[in-house]
Amino acid sequence: MEIKQKSELEFIIVMASLMSLVALSIDALLPAIADISKAIHIVNPKNNQLFITMIFLGLGFGQLISGPLSDSFGRKPIIYGGFIVFAFASLICVFASSLEIMIVGRILQGIGLSAPRTISIAMVRDRFSGNYMAKIMSFIVVIFILVPVVAPAIGKLMLDIYGWKSIFYSQLLFGFFTMIWVWKRQPETLKIAHRKKFKFSLFIEGTKEFITHKYAVIFTLFSGFITGSFMVYLSASQRIFEEQYHLKEEFPFIFAGLAISIGLATFLNGKLVVKIGMHKLVSIFTMVFTIIPVFYIVLFSGENNPSIYVLIVFFGLQFFSIGFLFGNTRALAMEHIGHIAGIGAAINGFVSTIMAVPIATFIGSYINETALPLFIGFFVCGFLSLLLIASLKFKKKEGLVLKST
């Protein structure tokens, strides 16, 4: 029993490390955005958000490649291949001399990172099922949440001592260590007997079936709106706290504090979801997510930014509600497509990410002197998400009426 527990604990830590590569590549870079912008001669500060949104674009497309490939050739080989792409892309970023080259590097980083991000979830699914799988995933997410808490502070420390390029090198070092750990300690989770023969028609057939499941489609679109609004914060947080509030030194600690609010919500969700249910929690916190920005817009529309303490409270409440939405909406999207889970997860991740990138880019372009456009974006995305939930309830009622007649 003790050996089994140690094995599961190590598995949880390794899977969390694989997922954390993505968070590290985004959050650790936030304190260095202004320095990178100067180094590669970016004239318009609004273009700084591309450092964040472009890696998500790569993640979105990369999932369509890494997910199906791992179903055919095994989990571990595709993870190694993804890390090689990530390592190559990181070097492109280090030696980038223009925004265009940096964008290419960041997109390729996202494509490479899509392998450990997507496949780590598949490896959990290979080993566990049902409620126990949900329990294991909760532990992984709790560890994973720690990375956004500490990553900006680590990035700021490395920036001050060694310069912005050292942040990319540290990501490579962490990734290399994780790959060695996977190679040495984690056996392949997808047995040869369960692998599918690779052919393009598998993806086409899976996509056709995916769109026939209304829950999968509705909650994938839902995820796109919520992820898009949160991505605006990720890409614009440096500009808001450092340029609008002049809190460059404090920024990593503010970011960490707000990340803790998401972690707390994720932890509470693990406790409440069994008692209350995913549907009810998503409905409640989508409403909260939509109402909070209404108060902000009413109170601070047409004015300068409020005090930093007021802004942090509003952000904290907003992200607390997001903590109840991220995991539950993905679970709801996958609820009825377990038989095509690999391709289904890839489609879900691709569509939600590809939706999120233009949403984040559009809203982010309006964030100049205040954070107000961000809260307007929160409201619009929340309202559209509520409409999606309402459409499900309407269809359910419509089905009941048809049955009764």
C-alpha cells in the first residue's frame, strides 16, 4: 500500500510538472515584457500582449497534432518530440531581434508545449477513471496552481540578476529535468493493445461525432469566452500594474496573490462539486462572473482607475469565480464523449483557445489608460456564456414539451 501511494504521489508531481511547463513559459515572462520590448525595438506597447497571446495560438493548433498522435504512437514519444520543438523555439526567442521573429518563437513554443499539456491529462485518464481520476486531477491542479503564484517572482529575480534571456534558459532547464524524470521513472501508460492505427479519417470521424453532442459544443464555446477574458488579464496585467499603477517591483507579488484566489476556488470546487454538482456550480459562478464587472463599470466608468486595493478586490472576486468554471466546463464538455476522449479533448482545447486569442487581442487593444475595458470584456464574455447555459435549458424544456405531446 505504501509503495502504491508513493508511486501515485510521484505520478501526480510529474504530471503537474508537465502541465507547469506551460504556466512557467507564460507567467515567468510577465515581469520581463517591458525589457524584451525594448531589446527587440517594439514601438507600440500594445504589441507586448502578443508575447502571451501567440503562445496560446500555438497551444491551440498543437493539441490537434499531439493528441491524436499520442493515441497511435504512445504518450511518452510525443511528449519528448514536443519538448524538442519547445527547446528549438526557446532558442529562437532568445536570439530574436524583432517582434516578428519573437512571435514565430512563441507560436512554436506553444506547439511544442501542447504535447506535455494535453498528454499529461491523457496519461491520468489512462491510469485512473471515475471519481478517483477526478481526485487525482484535483491534486495535480493544486500543485499546478502553485506555479503562477511563484513564477513571476522567479522571473523578476532572474531578470534583475541575469537579464530576460535567462528566463528562457531556466524554462529549458526545468523542462529537461522533467523529461529525464518522465524517461527514467514513468512507464508508458497507453498499452500497445489500446493504440489506434494512425489515419487522418479518425480525426474527421471524431470531429463529426463531436459536433453531434450539444454539451460538448456548448461548453467548448463557453470555455472559449472564459479563457479569452482571462487571457486579456494575462496579456495586459503587466501594463496595468507596471504602467498604470507604477508598481513594477510589487507586480509579481500582486500577481501571486490573485493566482491564490483561483487556487482557493479550485480547492473548494473539489470539495463542493460532489455535493452540489457541476451544472449548478457553473450556473452560479457564471452569474457571479458576469455581475461583478457590472458593479465595476457602474462605479468607475468614465473615471480614472480606482485605488490599487479596490482593483485587487474586484480582480480577486472575478478570479475566484473563474476557479469554479475552468475545470467544471471542461468536464461538462467531455461528459458524453468518453469514447472519443483523445480527439474530443484536442478539439475542445483547440476551439476554446482559437476563440480566446482574438477575444484577448481585441479587448486588449482598448486597454490604454484604465483597466475598464478589461471589465467590459469580462461582462460581455460572461453574458454570452449565460446565454449558452440558457440555450441548454431551453433545449431541455423543448425536449420535454415534445415528449409530452
